[in-house]
Amino acid sequence: MKFTDGFWQMRDGVHASYATDLRDLQLAADRLTAYAAVQRVERRGDTLNAPLLTVEAFAPAEGIIGVRVTHHAGRRHRGPDFELPGATGTAAATTRTDGAAAELTSGPLTLRLPTEGAFALEFRDPDGALLTAAGRKGTAFATLADGAHHMFAQLSLGVGETVHGLGERFTPYVKNGQIVDMWQADGGTSSEQAYKNVPFYLSSRGYGVFVNHPGKVSFEVGSEAVGQVQFSVEDQTLEYYVVAGPTPKEVLGRYTALTGRPALPPAWSFGLWLTTSFTTSYDEATVASFVDGMEERGIPLSVFHFDCFWMREYQWSDFEWDPRTFPDPVGMLARLKARGLRICVWINPYIAQKSALYAEGAEKGYFVRTAEGDIWQWDRWQAGMALVDFTNPEATAWFRSKLKVLLDQGVDGFKTDFGERIPTDVVWHDGSDPERMHNYYTHLYNKAVFELLEKERGPGDAVLFARSATAGGQQFPVHWGGDCWSSFGAMAESLRGGLSLSLSGFGFWSHDIGGFEGTPDPAVFKRWLAFGLLSSHSRLHGSSSYRVPWEFGDEAVDVARQFTELKHRLMPYLYGVAVQAHRTGVPVMRPMLLEFPDDPASRTLDRQYLLGPDLLVAPVFSEEGRVEYYVPEGTWTHLLSGETVTGPAWREDTYGFDSLPLLVRPGAVLALGADVSRPDGDWTDGPELRVFAPEGSGDFTRTVTVPDLTGATAATYRVVRTGGAVRVTADTDRPYRVSVMGERLDIVQD
């Protein structure tokens, strides 16, 4: 929140106290503690009737320095707290004094502060260059007229520095100049509200900042003090971590190592998902007609999803099939699975009063309660609904037991919708602070469901389709972008949100192809198909109208078939990228900043991305097919046409519905699968190694690995270009093909 009225004055009713004068400094082997007065102390009397801030510095993991600032330490800590599985619990830092300064160093990051005089914190890289600093007003607290107490910090911004991330945000991609509040809300994709609030930002200067507070964190990104990022919490303590780079990939690697790396989704989940849509009328015959229609038109389908009305109205969630429309659910699921489909069903953590589960949960005390001891209820969404209390282990086990019945029937995954509308006037089973639990609830919800899937289906075969998340939620993929309109503008909004989420540590992301609300124009639908099938996960879904391609014309059918088959061909490459996301935290859909941090143009690009390291995708956001996009340095090759473009340069081209800018990085070697019918085949069975070596690139060596369905390496190919030939050696005796784009070279396969 804002505390000042312009640069010189405070807002009415606000009194701010800033760490001003260092009074004591204590160094241990791996941490330091400073005590800072909020005014200059020139005589003994100045130590009376004035606050003293305690500032602790430590390293939760290598390359990450934590700062904990406390005013009054006596406030009872109620939780919840972010889980930090990567916190080592061992010494990850060293301390020393250097003249008039003390230093704490962890990996490539050093915190430096003066040993006497004015209080300040400086974060420096290994060469001593300043990354960011908490200067004259950088460590503080503020009291308000209503008695509220806020801790806040300000970290400096350099000239030209840009700030990214803070969750899945649909506002401008570069966060400079924005006010961003971490507060879960069901606000769609067209406002400043967000389903996925992550108090982590990434700087173009090669560092990140994570505020370790699950409740409401308010960020003023160059919007109150224009040269500062300010963040504040209503609390007596503020804890934040500065995460070292120097590259954005290394920042994300350290951050996700701390907060949790994403699980590896099963390969089948990368295929095309089709749903019933939300409020449409459907039964088994309708579902069968959709599946038949896809098969008849040659559009490969991998997953069928049943949205809300697979259950009876007013009874969400009771996890029972509506017997009026699905009299034989077990048989129906078996029939669908016999056709090679996986099954997903919609759920949420709310239990309507009409559901039989309401009485059961109420009797056992499994719902969140008011301060008076009543069950908290309201009529928004479902009549009289209650909220499952996942801080109660017995309630969590009960909820899982209901889902296990569905898994035993043949369901493979869950769409974990909602999780944002969490009240703050309630009492939690474990005594959690309601304000801190508002954002954190989604983590407990998705964790409960994901861990059940891992237990019942095994690690590597668990997948969600989740809407809400916070820091650490990346461990439970996949997340989708929420409720957007069916327009080109909403398509661009969705991409902005996905790029911001990618820079917040989330490796996998999807969106509703064609948009959710309304019915898309055929042009919107066809353009969105290409975008959606060049995303990590791809789902056809809508609100009040079906999203089967033939509803939008014959050309839409052709586009759906073409890009689904293309994605299947790309799976040896894509699943390898997914394994990287799982192991390193670098996302599948990569903002240009991640791959080209030294190119200033990459910092603001929000209408294109890299799918893995080697494929540049620029979705088309216009009916006529005109698209403006940026090509980084080098000669890139259109995957679909074979044409080349050379950068760095801005391009403006026009594409038909069957194409878009899909450029392959210079020197890349793509492994393309032979099977276009499914995403989870044997990728070592006759793959094509397509070598992109434009003339003049010189000699090079590339190693390409093709994974199996577990993510382990199934085959390795070594590609060496020497003079006028490309020689390929493989550690497998299975056949493969080699093709070279951009040059006439001899091909030798050993």
C-alpha cells in the first residue's frame, strides 16, 4: 500500500519509522544481526522512547540471502507459512568484516552493510557490482490512525531495470509503474485481480526477490517511489529473500529449488483435451458424439474432461455422477478408455448444503467455522455451501477418500477449480491466521489432490488442471489461465498472464482454446487453436457453447488436425523440455527474456515466447493474419515453410489460418517423432533429426537426447558438422532419419 503523499509528505494518519542509525552488529559464522534505531542517536537520551528494529540476515540456500526485519517480536505466530523444501537448514553463508562494512556471502551474492553510522543494505554480485539496495528509507514500519501496523521495505531500481512476474497477471507484462496486491480473487483475465498470486519478482538485472509471507503483500513497483520496488505486509515482521542469478534462468533455478520444482506431468497430458464445456447440456450420447466426431475428422484426442454438471445441480461437490444423465458411469468410463482416452473430471473444495456430504462433513467437524463456532456458509456459487478445512488432517483424508472412489471408477485426473474465494472471518482447525490462509488455501487444496493422484497412479502419472495457486504451487501441475472472453484481446491477455506466471517459477501452463465466456468468432477460434497447441498443455473448453472444431467450420477442423499432429511430432523435443522444467525449474513456455537476457528488446516482448529453448512462437492476434514480432540475432528458419529470417529485426508478416511465426533457432537440432496419432508413443521409433544449420554457421557439435515416457533418456544422438558434411552417431540401433535445413551438406549416419 502507499504510505506517502508525493515525495515529501506522509498520507494523513500515517506515521513511518525508518531504520536510520546502526546501533549494534553481531556476526555469527553464517548469519548476522543488526539493530537499527529509527532516528539519529547522538546522546544517551536519544535511546529512550524510540523504536529499535532488529534486522537478521541469513542464507536459506546457496545463492539466496534472507532478510528478516522485526519491530515487536512478541506477536504470536499463527501461520501458515510457505513450505520451502529447498531450505538447506545448514550453513549456506559466510560472514566477515571488511573495513567499515560487514558482509554476508552466499554463493555469488553478497549482502554488505556499514558497521557504524547510517543503516543500509546493499546486495552485490561477485564482481562487487550493485544489484539492488535498501537505502535511506529501505527498511521501515508504518503505523496508521486505525491502529494497523505495516512493515515495509524498498529495494532500488537501476536505470532501465524492468520487473517481471508476481504471479499470473493480466495487466502489462512489465510491472514497472504498477500497484500489485497479492490477494487471490476470481476476477477473470481482464482486470488487475489474479487467480495465482506469487510474491516473487524477477529483475532484468539478474536477480529475484521473494517475500516470504503467504498473506496480503502489497507491491509498489516504481509507483510510489519511482526508483524503488516497495513491498509491505500488515505484520510486525517482514521477511524477504534476494535470489542470485546472474541469468534469469539461474534465478528461477534457485527460486524453484527453494520453493519446489514442478512434478513431471505424464506424456499423455500433452495431447489435446476436449471438454463438455460448462453450462452446456450433455450426456453419454453427447460425449460419444464428440469423440466420434473427432475420430471421424482425423483429429487425435487424448483426454476427455467432464465439467461441473457431471454432478447434480445444487449438490456440488458430492462427487457422484448425475444418475439422470449418466446411469452407468463406470461402464461409460470403460468405453471411453477403451478408445484410448484419459478422463478428467471437475471438482472444487466447496460442499453444498443439499449434498449428502454436507451432513457428513458437518457432523465430523470437517468444515471451516465462524468465530461463534457455526459452520461458515454462503450462497455464492452453490446454495449453502461450506468450505473443506484442509488444515484438519482428518478432513483432508475424508476429501481424498471421496476422490479415490472416482479414481477406482477410471478417472485419471482432476480439474481443481476455484480455491480463491476464501473468507477471512473464520476459524481454522489448526489456528491459522485467516488473512494468511486466504492465499495459501489453494496450496493445501491442490496438494491434497495431487498427492492422492501420485499415491494411486504413481509418480509421473499425476496431473491436475488447476486454476488458483501461490508460491510453491508449481509443484502440482498443470495450471490454466482461468475465465477469459472469446476475443483476440482476451487471447493476448491470457498470454501475458502465462508469461508472468512462467517468470514466477511455474513450468507448465495452459488456457481455454477459443476463450471461455461467449462464443468465439471462427477466426478467433482458428488463431487460438494454433496458439493453444503450441502451449505446454492444450484444452478445448468454453462456458455456454461447445468447443468441438466443426462448430466453427471445415477450416477449423483442418487447423485443429494440423496443429495437434504437429504437437505430437514435437513431443520428443517437448517432453525433453518438460524434463528440464522438472529438473531445473526453467519453464516450458519461456518469455524471450529467459533465453536472451542480454538483448534489451527481449525485456518487453509479451506477444511471443519460446517453446523450450529452440522454438519461437508468435501467435496471431488478428483475423487478417497480420502479426508483428521480433527476431533475435541470427538466421532463424520457419518450421512450417522452411523460409529463413535474419535478426535482430522486427518483422511484420501475414499468415493464413494454417500457419504462424514458428521459428527454429540457428544451430538447433530438433528430434521429431514419427507418430502423429498420439503424444505418448515410442519416440525412438523412427524419429527425424532435423538440423538447422544456416550457411555460414561454421562447424558445430550438438547432442540431442530423446526421453522415454518416464523422462529418462531413451536415445542419444551426437550431431557433428565438419566442413561440408553432417555426421550423426547414436547409442541406439533403431532407425532414424536426418535432414538438414538451410544448407546442402552430405549426411553420414554411423
